[in-house]
Amino acid sequence: MEIKETGLRFNGSLRPRTSTQRIIIHHSASSDVPASTIHGWHLARGWSGIGYHYVIRKNGSIERGRYEYLIGAHAGSRGNPDSIGICLTGNFSNAPPEEAQIQALVWLIKDIWKRYTHLELIGHRDVMATDCPGEKFPWTELQKRLEENPVAEQWKLDIMEEAKNTGIISSEHKPDDRADKWFVLAVALNVIKVLKNK
């Protein structure tokens, strides 16, 4: 999967987040609309532009809203400063998301986790008085799919790749191997770097 760049233009200055602690899930409570349409709605409210970082369409395509590192405008003062907002199009008070949307959401969350480790995953209603993302949003199914194939923290993937390239290991470590195993591998790679630079 890939993220479709939208090239949306924002009004005013957008500030970067200083902390990222959670992912907040939303529904658009509308028909299947592109990020550009939501961008227009939010501009009409006097905002800088679309408040979500990502929009997932009914067919599973993922569109960029705000850049991921910027503070969003999707969950009020309690949610915006430390979160990434993902909006799935549709109204999940009436019907659940499409299968393609859930597949895309799982992929996107795992992709985000590579950069920020395992962030807390909550709904819009967990930080504001709203039904969003709707009673028919499949939280249990989402958690199950996320747990089926846990994502290794990116630094572990980087260490494994470097260790294989230098010949220290011939097979991959498991992401949940003991911490001392990863520590020894990291130290060995640093020793090799020091010796090469002498």
C-alpha cells in the first residue's frame, strides 16, 4: 500500500508536535469523500485546512491530510497536541467500515508504529463528547488484526539489517527476543564501526 499525496494548501502557519502519544480514529459521518472535500469543509470553518493527518476511502486508498509531524485539528485541545488523526470515510453509526478500509487502517497503523513505536489507539469519543467513530466501528477486530503480526520497532529492524550485512548474524532475531540480546548486537556493531575508523 501507499499514501496518496494530495498537495493540499493550508492557511496560516501549522505547528509541529513536540510529543506523539496516540493515534485517534474518526469517521467522516458522510459519504465517501476525498481528503480535498474535507479540506474544504474545514477551511469553511475557519481552520487552516483539513484537521486529519490521513483519510481512508471506501476502496482502501489512503490520502494525506496534514503532514504527520504537524499538530492536527481533529480532537480538541485534549487530543490534538499529542496525536495523529486518521479519518475513515463513512458513517459508522449506521454501518461498519468496508473491509478494504480496515485492511488499509491496519497497514497505516503499523506503518506509523515503525516511526513512533506502539502508540495508544483510541477513538475521537475517548477525548470529546461525540459518537465518533460510531457504534459500528469494529474495535475488537482491529485489535485482533494488529496483534496477529506485531510490527518490530524500527530500530530493531535496522540493527538486524546491519548485522546481517556485516555477517554478525545469519538469521533474523525475533522482535520479542530478550533486551540483552539486542544490546549485545548493538554493541558488536558499534565495536566494528570503531575498529573500521581506526
